[in-house]
Amino acid sequence: MRLKFAQISLMLVAVVLLASCGSSQTSPKSKPIPNAFVVKGFSSGTIYAISCFASGTCVTVGTSNIDSNGNSTPLIAIGVASKNSWHSVHSPVSSGTFSGLTCYSKSYCIAVGTNIVDTTTNTGTSPTDLAIVAFSSNGGSTWTVGNLPQPNGISLVSVACSSPTSHSAASAGEICSAVGSTGTTGDTFPALFTTTDNGLTWKQDPIASNISGYLNNITCETGTQCHAIGNVESQGKTSGVITLASLDGGQSWTDQIYSSPNAPLLESISCISASNCISGGYADQSTDSIGHVLGPPAVYNSKDDGKSWVSSKTFGSANGLISQVTCPHANLSNCELVGGSGISKASVSLFANLSNGKWIQSPATYKNIVLYTIDCTLPDYCLAGGTQSSSINGMPEIVRIKNPY
């Protein structure tokens, strides 16, 4: 199964997040300690995605009740950002992991992920990726399985929605797109699916590049502007960056390939214009004998529609990565990145925001809570989700920080 690097490295690199959000001012007045809450109702698990409504209600998804063989059940939980009131919600899918989530107007939510199932072929039985999608029309309280076509080995990791004025989709009017990969373990291709009926039915969109690789993240910055990011890969070797762009809210896409033997692995993308994008990941593709990343967390910038990516900041010399970069108001006055350095329980969090064209790193650290996702859409709080530790038996965790601006 081809999940985001920050997800598959749960036992390898502890990515710990700390963030601020809200206004466009550049200097926080204080650095408050975040509140950490365990999401009850699970024996173990990890939160991989979180999305909040303007009302202050938030939804989280991930994986739970993980056994020694790596089997798990999807996690869904809802809560109120201002309170420690998180509780689990019944999943319509009995096994697998939800790794992508978006919640939008009229209380709609869509979650995407992957389940690993055993399939029988002429050569025997082997595990195969099977994408899972689910949708909710009541703010995450109840969920229904969506109808997604299943080509060979589909894995979905991220989903985002837009509201193009030229589109007349059913009910809410959104076009929602999910990304990931399709194919075998040794030879995968980028996958892109869209829905116009709030997650009920999906269709696969062709990607013009038709090149080996995968997509890690998708975002829609405005009602018409969407971007996705991933990497070119063949037989486990990375040789470039894939950038997808849509200027009509996901109705059509263009692709751009940046080829380089030293191409970074990029986990997330945020664009302030059609051609000016920021992405985060790590600066070195190598790993040691037990799989730990050898390279510092780094943020990259492209000002030519993804034709090239240039490192704009590297954070320290320790191992690690940037798991998310976001410019929530689509401008350079209020961008944030989150990530971590170090391995296993020795991890140290990092947070930085873009101020006057420079990334300013916070001196605050947050140890031994591994977090993979953050939402800063609410005016009062940023919320991050993950797990208590790098152990397989860690409990799902929510970290909340009050807006310090």
C-alpha cells in the first residue's frame, strides 16, 4: 500500500507538530502550550486527517485497534474545537485506514483511504490495495460507503473540494477530488478520482503524464484553483516531482514533471497563485539500514507551475521531514509549516511561519506525540491529530493550540 511517507513511517520517524493560525500579523504575542487530548473509545490508533466546520465542530479520521500484524479498523471521531469532547463514530467500513478527509458546506464530509485485502491469482494469494471512500451529510455523525471504481491496486491518501461557479453539481455544488496511486507495489501510477454528488459516485480522471509514481496531497485554495503533489518513482527509485493543477475547480487538470536525480520527496502543497506554490518534505532520499530517513526537513518553492522546485529553507541537520505546508488565506503573509526531526521517541517538533519572506522557526518543542495533520481554518484554534507515541500501541491524540495572534 502506497501511503504518504509521513504515514508509513510511523515506526521510523516521529513527526510532531505545533502550529499557530488565524490573522495575517507576523509576530505572535506568546507561545502557549497546546492542550493534548486522547480520543477515547479505541485501544490504539492514529489520526491522519482532521477537518473543521465554521461552527467549531471538527471531524477526524485515521486508523485504530492495530494488531501485531498491522491489521486495523478505520477511525472516525467528532468533537468541538473549544472543548475536550471527542468521541468515536461508527465506520461504514470494517477494516483499513482513512488517511484523507475534507468537510465543507451543508455539513458534508468525505473520507478516503485504503484497505489491504488478500486476492488469489494464478501464482497464489497476495495482498492487494483496495481504496475506500465514505461520505457524511450530517457533519460526520453517520457515514455511507461511496461507489468508487477499483482498477488494479488503488490507494487513496488525500481529498479536497472546490466550488466552481461554472459547475452545476448536485446538491452542494462542489467538485471533490481524491488522489493516491494505482498499480503494483513495484510499479505504481498517480491516481485521481472525482465526485460531483458529495461522495456517492466517483470517476477516474486520466493524467496526461502517464508516468510511474504517486500523489501524496491535494488542496483547493479557492473555488477554482486546485493543486496536487507527488513524486515520480519506478521500482522504488525517485527521479522527480509530479505537480497537477486545475484552474476550473477540478473539471480539468494539467500535469508538470520536474525531473532530477536529487528531486525531493514532497508531502504537501499550498499555492498562493496558479504558478507560485510551496511544498514541504525532506531534502535527502536516502535511508539507513533500518529505514530511518537520512536528511533534514525542508520546504521547497516553485514559481513556474511545477517545472522546477528549489529549496527555500532547510531546518537543521537532523533526520526528519515537513509533513504539511499551508497558506490558508492564499497569500504569503500567513503561511505555516509543521513537521519534525529525529527518529522514534527521540523526535523534536518544529513549527515555522513565513514572515516578510523568511521562515521563522519557533523555539517551542513538543515531544513524544506523533502528529500527522493540522487544521487552522477556525479563528480561535488550530487542531492537530496523531498518536501518543511512535509505538504501534499509541492512542489517537488531538493537540489544540489557541490562536496566539
